[in-house]
Amino acid sequence: MGGLLCTNHLDSSPGERDNRCIPCIWLSLIQPRAGPFLPSMPSPFSTSDFDDVTVIKGLQQGNEHIFEYVVNRYSGSLLRVALAFVPSRAVAEEVVQETWLGVFEGIGRFEGRSSFQTWLFRILSNRAKTRGVRESRYEPMGLGTAGEREDGPSLDDSLFVTEGSRAGHWKVPPADWEPDTPERALLSKECRETIEAAIAALPLTQRQVITLRDLEGMSSEDICNILDISETNQRVLLHRARTKVRQSLNHYLAQEKHLPS
Amino acid sequence: MNHHFRQRLMAYMIGNLSCQEVAALVTDYLDGALSLTQRIRFHMHLGLCVACRNFLKQMRYTISTLRRLPPDPTPPHVKAQLHRRFTDWNVNRGLSSDCAEEKK
């Protein structure tokens, strides 16, 4: 009967946790945040050249290099987030421009109580919301918007057997993805487009949450503040969004397998 | 504790989550938002179910893919426009930056 102890516990050296290994299971119950399945997600921006204090000071003093850095670092992200708030690209681009004006207006008074990124996205979301209200296309947050069920299973029912003794089981068990899946996915232009299309097809609220949380790496607390939703609601929206993106990725990977390489 | 009670307690702790229920808890699990009992049940199910282990892995890979998905690059003319606005703003508030001086 294999799997009661992982290699780490057989030779008692600490390392990766294995969820079939009983000591590992107990360890992850005591320290859930460092559990066996928590992803280590390196941020693409973790090697930023300037910290928030430098950035804020630099902008207040009118430093060009800092501004250039801020533009390179954030303008793509701002457009991506704006697109999650307003329906058209043209409006999103205008919202981003307004956000930069808001940065110029507000940087003198910015005290650094939140991170620069959070502050920036808050300006953006405020501009986008007023914009959306003016164009009467903005859907109010939090409440169940049209076409979005707030309760009930977030995963497509079609993935699971619904009747009989096997109810609640996978119809088609998920495949074991290769460990280099994220790298391969990011290298393929087609796959990146598949993911982007899946995100674009999400309901507005889900798109906002997944964009801020997974694409931009904001904390869930900041997201709840900006979007004015509860943590629970945020996680529900995030889970739905993630499962849909996973499904499109799964689809893509399955197709790719059938293609001659 | 009599035997019957202990058995009921064990059954309650281990629970009997279906794959569908486990799949619905993945984001809560990754956020550390499950209660101790839920976490035990979650792990117990995972320990026995390859399909759900794979699903969790797929979700992790999806997240780390998203985490590294770069935004579209900003076109140069937009950057140039922003740069002009920045220098204008500096000049307006009485700060003359080097670049603004050079242009004059």
C-alpha cells in the first residue's frame, strides 16, 4: 500500500508536501497557507526597479525617468483593467487617459496609505464607473447581474454526472497536465488569444475580479474595497471566472494534442 | 466516548464530499478560507481521488498562467502623448524638467 509516507517523510528531510502522505496532510492542516497545493506564483513585476516611495516622490518632483518607468509598468495593465469596466476599447482608452490626469491631480496629496498600484486602480475604477453611469452601460456591482446566477454550482453541470449512483462524479475525469503547461501556454500566441477570449467572454463582475486578482496580482482585500463587494462574493466570482478560463485552456490543450507536432 | 459516538464523529470529520463539491471549493481552499472541518474533508477526498487532484493542479496551472499573462504593449504614440502631458503638467505647476527645457 503505497502513498502513506512520501519520500520526505521516509527519509525525514523537509521539502515539498505530498497530499497522499499522512504526515504531510497533518502538516497542511496545521499550516493551511503553506499547504501542498498552494501555487508559488512569481509576479511578472516582482523585479521592479523602483519601490512605491521612490515612484511617489519621483512623480511629485516631476522626475521624467520615474514617469517613464510608471508608464511602461502600468499603462498596459490600466488598459486591461479598464476593459473590464467599460464595454468598448475606445472608451477604455479614454478612461486610461483620464486616469493619468487623475494621477497628476492627486499625486501631491497621495500619502502612500495604500500601494501605488491600488491607488492607481482605484482612480481608474472611479473614472470608469462615472463613465459607465454616464453611458448607462455600467452594471451595478455585487448584486446578481443579468445572466449571472449568484448561487448554485459554479462549475458547469455538464462536467458532472447528475443522476444515479454516480451523481456528483466527473463525467470526464480531468487530465493530468504536464508541469510545463503554463510556460507552453504563454509561449503560444494562439493559446494566449484563447485565454484572452475566455476572459473577454466573462460577465463584467467576474472579469473585473479575475483581472485585478490573477492578472494584476492585487490582494483580495484591496479588490473588495475597489469593487465594494464582500470577500465571499469576491471568491465566488473569482472561482467562476477561473473555472471558465481553465475550461478554455483545457479545450485548447486537448485540441493541441490531436494536432501533429 | 462510546464506540457509536466516535464512529459518528469520524464520519462527520471525514465527510463525504462529492467531486462536484470539491471542485466548487478549490478557490476557497487556495485562499485559505476553508474551516478546519472543510479542510479535512477536502484533503480526505483528494487523497482518494486522482481526478480531483488533477483538477486542483489544472486550476493552479491556470492561475499561474494568468499571473504571467502580459498586457498588450502600449503603442509608442500613446506613450509620447503621455510624456507630453507630463511635461506640460510640470511646466504648468512651475516645475521645469530637463526635457521641457531642451524642447524650448
